[in-house]
Amino acid sequence: MAWHRGEIWLDADLSWFRERSEELAASLALNAPSFFGLTPAPAAVPAPTGLAESRRRRAELSRRRSARKTRTAALVLGPAVLLAIATPRLRGGSSGTALREDPPSETYRVSPRPEEGAGAGAVRALQHRRPALHVVRYPAVHWRPGTSHGLPWSGSLAGGTQLPVEGRDWVTWNPVTDRSPNRPWRLFANEHTIRTVISVIEAYRAAHPNAPRVVVGDISFKGGGTMDEHLSHQNGLDVDVYYPRRDRTLRAPTSTAQIDHALAQDLLDRFVAAGAQMVFVGFSAGLHGPGGVVIPYPNHENHMHVRFPPRTA
């Protein structure tokens, strides 16, 4: 296809037309750069003509279209994080900025200084977001009406209630293995015994919110009867409670120097007020109470042995 006098070539290779008027052709030639988005030439300069000039204009348009495409090129780094890799400008210079997401969401914007700009608040909010608090759920008590038969040192238990091995205000201790928690089958008692123990411990912890949880030892087997390590604890009326430690460790004290005597005395007083029949304490434990109720007894230097009166739940 050849170019002829009086013809003006447009952007598309096959789009051309012949003008009847030389004056109209000159006018279109002068305004062609503006028509294609190019910088208009001064009006005083005649429009260049010829096939070479037409090809030059087409090449210039192609170059500028490529430049516009390059401006929007981006690299996706994550679900909503965009990083611009090139933004060349038509009149020299280049810069790179992160593309804005639409619709807006909580994302990290890629920037040398994330504290600046519209996304700074979202960035700080994400960086300082705290994890949800974990709520500890302790086992519930399955209450069962039960009966204590016979004597604490020669008896049995029918339909006992188990104290959970751990609660909000207590943990349990196994004197056979010297570790926590205790075995569940060593924690059965008359229902009234379990209710009294829990209510006393809850009141004690409410009065001393900074005190460690109470460490509870052996109670009775599910059906009562002879229990290793004990001469009593046979009918669900005896409970071993370890003295609070000064270092707040949830384990049995190994010496009287480790006992928090103020907290231990308060806990003892609460069991006496709740109707304990007897409370056996160590000779050197430094604890006291009503005569005939608080009784010093051998081998009780690290725990108090609380005995409740016989009662059918």
C-alpha cells in the first residue's frame, strides 16, 4: 500500500481516507497529535507529511501505550498486599508505590515508613492486636446422694461424690506418688463433705485473692474401706488439706518453715466455723484452735486432717 498526495494516515494501519480540500487536510494534520494524545505542535510549524512521518507517529503512539501498561504492572505478594514494580513517567523520572486495595481491608501496606499514610492506623492495630483470652473450664462436680457407714477407721461409703482433681480454687496432691494431681478414685466422699470443702475453699480464696489455690490430698475410695497410707479415711468424712506455702508452690510443704502460717490459720478457722468435728494438726505447725476440735497429732506437719461429723446427704 503506497502513500499518495492528499492522504493522511491514522493510527490503524488500514484506516485512511482522501480529503477533497487541501485546506482541510492541512488542518487535520496540524491537530493529529492532539487527537492521539500527543503534545500538540506549535500552530506556526507546518504539519510534516510523508510515509516516514506517519510511521514515526505510529511508533511514538506504540511506545507510549507500552509505557502506560508498564505503569500498572504489579506483583502480588499476598492475599491483599500489592507491590508496584514500575511506574515510569512520560516526562522522565520514575517512582514506586503500593497499589490501593478495593474494597479496603486490614492489610499491611508495603512502604519504607509504614507509620505514615492512610494505612498506618490499620498497621498499628494489627501489630498491637491481643490474642483472645483463654478461658479455663474445670470439670463440674457430679453430685450424688450418699451415705457414710461405720467409723472413719472402720467403715464404708455408698453413693459417694467425687471432688474433681482440679478446680478454680484448688488442686489435688497424691501422697503416694508425691505429685499433682491426685488419682480420681482417691477423692470420693459424702456429698455434704464435698459441698463443705468447696464452700470453705471458695470463701477462703475470695478473702485472699492473691493466695495460691488450696492443695487437697486424700479423701476416700469410691466405696470407702481401708485406704493405703491411712488408718482412717474409710467412710468419706476425712479430708487432708495441705498448708499453704510461703513460696505459693502448689505442692505439699516439706518443712514447717515453708508454711504461710497466717493463711494456714485462716483456712483452719474456716473449717472449724463450717462445722468440722475435728482438725488434726502438727505439733510444730504453729496452729491453734478450740480444745477438743483442733488437736495436735503426729505426722501432720505438712497438712491438716479435717474430719466432719457423720451425716447422710
